[in-house]
Amino acid sequence: MPHPNEHKRITKTSLYSWVLYKSVPLQLTVVGIIVVTVAMRVVPLEMQKRIINQAIGMKDVPALWRYCALYIGSVTLAGVLKFAINLMQVHIGERALKTIRERLYEHLLSLPVQFYRRTSPGNVISYLITEFIPVASFIGQAVAVPAVNVLTFLAMAGYMINLNPTIGLISISIYPIELFILPRIQKYFRRANRRRIKHTQALSGLVGEAISGVHEVHSNASIPLEKQRFSKVLDKLYKATVLQNGIKFGIKFVNNFFMSLGPFVLFLIGGWYAIQGRFDVGAIVAFLSAYEKLYDPWKELMEFWQVYQDSSVRYKQIMRAFDHSAEFRQVAEGREPYHLDNDVEIRNLSFVVGGNVRLLDNVSLTIKGGEHVALVGFSGSGKSTLALCVAQLYKYTGGSVLLGGREVSELTKQDISYNLGMVAQHPFIFDGTVKENLLYSCRSLAMQGGHCPGGDETNLDELIKITQQVGLFTDVLAFALRSRLDPRADNQVLKEAILASRKEFQEGQAGMYADVAEHIEFFDMESYSRYMTVAENIAFGAANEEMFDQEHLHVHPQFQAFLEDHGLSAHLTVLGETLARLVTDELGPEPSHEDFKDCPIPEAEYGDYQKVANRLDSGEPLSEQEQALIFKLAMGYIPGIHKQVVLDKGFANRVVRSRQDFMDLVTERYPGAFTFFTHDKYIDALNIQDNILFGRVRTDAQGAEEELNHRIMQALIMQGALEPVVEMGLNFQVGSMGDRLSGGQRQKVALARTFLKVPPVLILDEATAALDNKSQARVQNILTSNWKGKSTVLAVIHRLDMLPYYDKVVVLKAGRIVEQGEYQELLDRKGALYTLIHGKEE
């Protein structure tokens, strides 16, 4: 039978309902273990009494061994069982937390788009991840902690009464008094804590406000005023903090006082009984131990009460924050998802926000299946809002939108997924690979029982085709060419194909590759490469070990000795110092991120080099660490890119002459540390492009990269190696929110993933805004050639020269349609569209 929590909205479920969620048998098992554990806690007390009275008092050695064995055995078993209880608590709590997070996350994603316009992502993340941690602790403890501590308290109290009813009852009577007093003191503590938090938040707000408005503070010379405001709040915080801590220490005092009353009663009354011979020494020791253990469960129950209070407040706060209904049902229940015709009819559509702001006002529009319609208008005209209402991202407030004769507001998200696709102006790219992002829509549709005509994960040809259509293929190929082959994988066939492609380039310099050979600086043992670093030029190879890479080679003692022996050190020192001075002078104290393009100093290390340059200008000697920075800068110098300094020909000749000596030294002392640039071997430490070219691209050659990629692609096709290389590009990690992609690349990915889905209705909300003219024209050609007459397209257009490709143009102004019709027809009318275009042209 389903648990009630599974059907109720997650934000309406109570905290305690999760305690027994799918865990009743496990909780009963925990209670059973607790009963045994409590019994094991009583046994050592009895053993203490018997050890003293019977074993030691009667000088009975076998009894001593027996009682000691029972003592240590019961203590060990109790510890093992406690360990098991703790693990089970964690399991119960974390399992419930996993379900809560899953269901709350699902609920969050179903909330309206407008909810996220007024809700901070940081708050959502904090609530979902951090704030739930104490809740999981409470859920795990909710049965076990009260059970183990109440049973332990009763067991210890019963044992004490059994030892001596009078002393036992007097000692236990202390706790009801404490139970009456402590909650009242804690009430004042919570009130004081709330005041402290309130004043802390006020102080934080005041500081943040003053810092944000510091220009006003300076312009009004209001530092004394701000100090006065700060002091007032600070004084309130001081008083609240002192009061809170005073109450906290008072609680500790009361706790300690009541804890000491028990031994006081025992020593007073028990001592008198012992003097009268009515209470033996063993019983006193056992009673004292029982009383100490009686306080532990009491203390844990108090702490558990605090955990409950904290968890309850957090849980209610989280659920209250997200207690909103989804605007649309998620899944088609009791039926198959609709496969609808792709005609769209909009009737008297209105969309009102913020009380009475009408973003759409009685909009009516009919779109036949397979028709392509463009929406145009100035900013704020409502064209994007109209598209988002059709796409079910906004819930319109009046009128209707019919998709295949069905009301869009009544369709489920699953129905929409089957029948509609959308590309936004600023598409979101998920962390993962290019391929995962391309297949995102198709994977989602497949999980709901649908099928993408072009979205089969194993169909590499279709992925290549779609990337070519949207202009993403060259980017994917570039990602692959900048990648290295995994040396641990079996890539021998691909390596041989790359080497064969290298041979084509080398031998074809005067043939089919002659037009691109001028863009490449080929590796040459007898020449200094202007597009390699100094370190690479000396080694004429690439490092395989960290200690020899660009970040560490300059501090390697053997390498430093080699440079000194070959007369290179002095020039490198001068080169590094010159670069540090010139670059820091050129960029100034606060350079922008863009200033570091083609800069020999990394942006993250610029501050360090500023300090070094200042030391050099002052004539002060550099520290060992600063000298290492200078050497590192010189070792990374690339004359073809870093134009601040001209390459010294004498130095370049010395580097070339030193290469063979370096190779011999490394081969003898550090075999395998470097892979040298050998013409007929694949170089694992280089990327695929450098391996094919056996050289570096001259970055100052206009259009070189695109032309070279085209030629490399031809070479790979001839070797039958294009597909595995492109697959590497498809597995390129795009980074968080696609931050390793350009704006245009992100938009191409979004277009491709929707095109793979081939939806019956396609919504484009300025979906090519970030593309260059050539890419936009390519995408428009795909839409016109492949989609017209098949899929309905509703496109918000920002480039008006694309309008002739559309069957109908709809012009909006202030949330209303002012005219619609064929492009040329509207131009001939010289109405709103004519004015819009004329205004654009002016």
C-alpha cells in the first residue's frame, strides 16, 4: 500500500511523517536492539556491586574473574550494539533525506518560471543542500534517541530503587523539578538568541549598505553619522549577546547543580545508612555509577529536544518557501501522451502581470501546420512573451492557445515534450560533454516514452550531420584537434592514421596542402621555432613527467646546471627581467581580463610580477623565489606571440646547438621524461593538431585556423580517421553552464539539440542572435529547406533581412498585433513593418 507521502505534495508533508517513511520494520529492529543495549548497561552496575561485596569482600578469586568477565563482556556488547544503532540511525535519516531532496527537487523544477525570477538561486541551493542536514539527523534519531534514553533512564532509576527505595526515589524526584525549571529558562534563551540574530543581521545590513553607498558617505562627509548608526546597533548586539550568554551559563549552572544533588543525597542519606549497617559499600558504588548514568540519557533528551526544535523550524521554513503549486501537470496519467497536429490557433490571448500590466492584449493568430511565421516588433512589444505562452513557459491569464486543437494550458509537460521544441535567445548549456548537451532533449523525450528521429546516441553520423547543419562541426573538430589522446587507451590505429596524415602534410607542401603550408611552422631540429616556448625549443620535445613541464622545469637543478654550462642562463635572466618590466609598464596597475591575450605573464600571477618589476626598478636584489619567477617567465617566452621583446638571433642559435646535448643528457639520466619531436613517431604529450602538422600554426596568419581545419579534415577522411577524432570533440567538456564555449557555440548547441528532436512545432526566440551572418544564413537555409511544410515554426526575429523566408510576418506593438501577412504584401502597405524596417535602416 503506497505511503501517504507519495501522493501528497512534498511541501504539505509534516516532518514527523518522514520518521516512519518506509522504515517501520527497521525502526522496530532498532527498538529491539535498544532493549538489549539497555539491559547490557545495567549488568555492569550489578557486577561492580558483586565484585566489591562478594569477590573482593569474600576474597573469592574465581568470582572475581567471573564478574570481571561479565562486566567487560556486557560493556563491549553494549558498545557494539550502540554502534549498530548509530549506523541504523544514519541509514534511516539519510535515506529519508535522499527521498525528500529528490521529491523537493522535482517539485522545484515544476514551479513556474516567474518563481525563479524573484528567488535567489543561492537560497534554493542552501535550502536544498545545507539546511536539510540537521533534518536528516532528527529523522534518524526520532525513534532511537527517545527510546534508548527513556529506557535507559527507567532502567537506571529502577535499579537505584531496587538498591534502596528511599534514596532512589529522592534522587529521581530531582528530575521532575529540573524538567519544570529548565524549559522556562530555555524559552528566555531562545528569545534572547532571536534578538541577537536580529541585531546581527541589522549590523550586517548596515555595513553592506554603507559600503555599497560609500560614494554618498564621502560626498556628504557623513562618516560620523554612519559611525553613530553603527554604534547604536552594535550596542544592542552587545547587550543581546551578553544576555544570551548569561542565560546559557545559567542553564549550565542549573544542570550542574541538579546533577550534584544526586551524589549529595547519596552521601548524606546513603552514608548514614552505611554507618547504621543498612547499606553496603558495593551498593554505594553501584548506586553512584547508576546515578551518573541516569544523567546521560537526561542530557541527551535535552539535546534531542533542541535538535527537534531546530529541525522543525528549518523544515517548516524550507517547505513554506517552496509551497507553490506547479502551473501545469507533469505527466499524462491514465493515457498515452498526445501526438497532435501541428496547427496553432491563438484566440484573444492576454497575459497580465504585476496587478494590471498587460504584456499581451487580446492577441489572435492562426498558424497552419507546417507554416513558418515570424514575430517582429520593437523591444517590449510582446513578441517573446507570445512565443513563451505558446511554448507553455508562461501561463496566460486570458484567452486560449490551441495546439492541434488542444488547449496548451491543459496539456501536460509530457504532451508538450512530444509536440514542441524551443530554442531561447540565451540558451542554457549543462555541465558535461558537447554530446550530452546535444542529446539532452532526446534523452528527456526517450525517458517519457517518446522517440527522436535523429537522437539515437549510437548514431554518430546523425550527430555529425546536425553539427554540420548548424555550423558547429568546425568547432567540434577544433575541440578534438586541441585534445590529447589518452596514453592509457589503445589508440594505435588512430595514431597510425594521424602519422599517415602528417606524412600527407609533409610531403604535400608543394601539392594539395601547399596553400596552407605557409600557415604552419614545421618542427625542424636545425631551426629555432618562433611559435614554441624557450623550454620547448631547448628540449625540442614535450615533457611526460610533471617535474619537467613548463611549470617546474625552470627550478630543476640539473636543468639549471645545463643552461649554465651552455651559456644560456645569463640571457634568460635578462630576457625575463625585460619582459617583467615591459609588460607591467604596458598593462599598468589594474589591467582588464582582455589585456592578457597574447601576454607572457599569466593573469593569476600578474601581481607577483608587479612586485618583481618594482624590485628590479629599485635596484634591490631579488629573492630566490623572485629569481625563479623571472626564469619561468623567460622559459615561457614565445617570440611569434609575445611581441614585447625581439628574439635575439645569437641566443636562438645557441639554443639550437644545445638541443642534441640536452637530448643525450635526458636519455641517459631521465629516460622517458621527454618525448622528443621525432618525425616518424606519435608524440603523446602533444595534441592531435600538432601531431598531424608536426608543427605549430602561425597565429598571425588571417583565416589560417579555419583553412587548416578543413585540410586536416580532408587528410583524416583519406585515412578513415575522421569519425573517431570527431567523437573526441563531441566528448569535449563544456564546463559549468557551458563557460568553455563562446556565445555562438552555445547557441549552435541549443539549435542542434532541438533540431535532433525534430519537433512538430518549433519555437525560436531570437535563437540566432549570437551567430555571425554566415551562421545565421546557414540555419535559416536549414529551416527553409528541411522544415517548411513539415514542422510549424514560430520565430521571434531580430534580423529583418530574414523575413522574406517566412510565410507570414506578424508585427506586434504594445502587446497587440498591429498587422500580419506576407512580407512583400506588408511592405507594399507601408504600414508598421515598413516603418520598423525604415527605422532600422535609418
